[in-house]
Amino acid sequence: MKRYCLAVDLKNDAALIAEYEQYHQRIWPEIQASIVSAGIVSMEIYRIENRLFMIMETNDDFSFAAKAAADAANEKVQEWETLMWQYQQALPTAKPGEKWLLMHKIFDLNTAL
């Protein structure tokens, strides 16, 4: 099993943040299916102010490239991503077109000396 942590920002608007959270109370079934079929076995999203933090646990075969290719071919996923981009904004260091950025682990209590 692999674990990935990613971050993105929301537009800093209380009404938009509330709407975004409402959509995530009950994601579309097609979105859930695309997540699971990609090999993601667990996904959690946390928020502080307008910063989002996602934790994904995947099977060993998971690939970001394969997920991106499957998403690009999935009309419902593209509709969802277009909708979510109305609420999200890229982190300051993101390249054009990047949304969620992969975070790098800098500490692990289980391996600390």
C-alpha cells in the first residue's frame, strides 16, 4: 500500500467554501467509481481556512499517469473537475494546469531516531 498527500487551495470566499464542502458530503457515484477503479482504497480531505490537504492510500499498482488518462477519457470526471475548479485555485508554486500538488514527507514519528 502506498500513501500520497496532496494540497490545493480554495478560493477564499466563505460561500464558495461552503458549497465545495456540500458537494463533498455526497460526491457523484461516477466520481467514487473512478477513484476506486484507479486503485485508491482510501481518500480523506481536510481543510484549514482555504487550504485543502488530501491523504490517499492506494494499492501498489496505482499510477498518477494511468489515473490522469482514465480521467481524461471519462466525461463525468471531466464535468466534476470543471465544476470543482470553480471553487479551487492553484497553489502559488503550481505550473499552468496543475491543481492538486503532491506533498513531500519530511517527518515520520515511526522512523524518527
